[in-house]
Amino acid sequence: MRARIRNQIDRVRAGSETNIVVNVLDDDSRVDGPTQDALARAIGEAVANAIEHAHSSQIVVFAESLDSKQIFATVRDDGVGFDGAAMASGHGISHSIVARMEAVGGHASVTSSPGHGTEVRLWTRNPAQSG
């Protein structure tokens, strides 16, 4: 998982001097490869958005295996934030992050407000699902 996340971050950060801190715990998840790829790509998109739109000085990426079936990750930035209620459906975050996670049975949520940065939370399995 760590390598997948690092590869996506390296892919999107080219030329950026934004400080990106990555912390991956319990890297021996048994979540299948395509689901790990979807998570890593969603993380990459969240980092790309923070670099391109948020004017962040720092981005923190955290990922942890919650159990053998689920990985939880967050991407937080200290950028300009945006009005989360005005997030357009079908484009941007809705398409590149939320839909990507839903396609593999996961879930994503975005919290942001002007002047207070953004946090993207990702689960490889919808937390509302049991077992």
C-alpha cells in the first residue's frame, strides 16, 4: 500500500514545492490490488487538488489498515479551503475521488470551509457496511 500511495503522490507533485507528509500504518493489508489502486489514485487526486487549488504549504496523508477488509485514509491540507456545500456533482472531487471509491465499494467524504483547509476521508469499504 505504501508504494502505491507514494507512486501516486510522486506522479502528481512534479514541480511542486509543497511539503507533503506521508504516514502509512499497518502496510500489510489484505485488501485486493484493484481496491488498493483505487484508494491510492483517490489519494493522488486529493493531493493534486490541494497542490493546484488550495495553495497549501503542507499536505498530510495518513493511511491505516483498520482490519483485513478495510483501509482508512485522510488527506488534509492547510490551504484556502472552499464552500463544501457548493461542491459540484459529477465533476472534480465528485468524479475523481468520490465516484472512484464508490466503484470499489468504498466511501469518501470531504470537509472544507473557506480559510480552513480541506480534509478528504477515504474508506475502502463503506463504514456503514457491517462485517
